[in-house]
Amino acid sequence: NATSRTWSQARLSQARYAPVAATVNTKMFFAGGLDEHLSAVVDIFDVETLQWTTANLSTPRGWLAAAASNSVVVFAGGQGMEAVSDVVDIYDVAQSSWRTASLSVARLDLAATSWGSQIFIGGGRYWVGQAYESTDALDVFDTQANTWSSVQLPVARHGLAAAAAVGKFIFAGGRVQDLEPM
């Protein structure tokens, strides 16, 4: 509790590491990740009611990215059961509805952020032949217009971080390939 500066503790419905998180209005979402197996579980905490509910991603995956804009939260890419995923699960809180879309490039170890009505999903790595390769793909989802576009980051990389403020967004750090940190 930020006001009282006190901590409380709760457990996700399924123990797992490497889930992703995003917030829309009064709801906090914790999705995917893995323990012994990849998870499709989405734990949702409502800070007004102090209640937990659950939902499921369309497919289990880990090492995905999450971001939110307006009343929409997205869970993008990641490592699926059989392959790297291009799936984007989209939940509209205002409509209480799920739908899916596809990234321009299937990838894991990607990053996401949002500003205004746009969600930016960039970088990551994908499987090529016998090795992972970094990508410069940057998918942009406009939640207000319900449109997607694709551009490129200046440098292909994975394991990066993303943040946005005042109309600017930054994709920072990461690795160009497995041994080259930025």
C-alpha cells in the first residue's frame, strides 16, 4: 500500500517465474511464464475490490512482453510449446473481451511499452536454422484506431528494455547476439 507504506503478500494462482505484468485502470495483469512447463495463466488483481480472478492466454508461453494503453492490455510473442510465437493476446477491459493478432516476426526476449493510444513491441530473437538471431522488428498497435504497423529499430537486439514518456519511447540495452551486450 503506497499510502500507508505497508506490504501485504499474495500468491499467484500458479507458481511460475518470468511472468510479464501490465496495468489497465484498476486491474493488474500477471501472465505467462513457466515453472516446469510454460503457462497460459493470467492472474488479474483488481485494486478496488481486492479480488483475484484468472483468465488464459490463447497459448502457453514464456519470455513474452506486455504493455497497456487505454483499456487494452497486450501479451506479445514469447517461447511457445513448439516454437517461438508471433501471437499477441489482446484483452479489452472495457469490453471484457479477448482477441488475438500476430506480430510481424515471431520472437521472444522482446520488450514493450506504450504512449497515448499506441503500444510499441520491439526487438527480440527468433530461431533461424540452428541458432537464435536478433531482430530489429518494431510492431506498433494503435489501440484507438485498432490498426497495426511495422517499422525497424536502429539495431537488432534481444533482452532489451522499453519505456515511454511525453511522446518519446526508448528501447535500451539488450544483446545484439548472445555475447554482445549493448
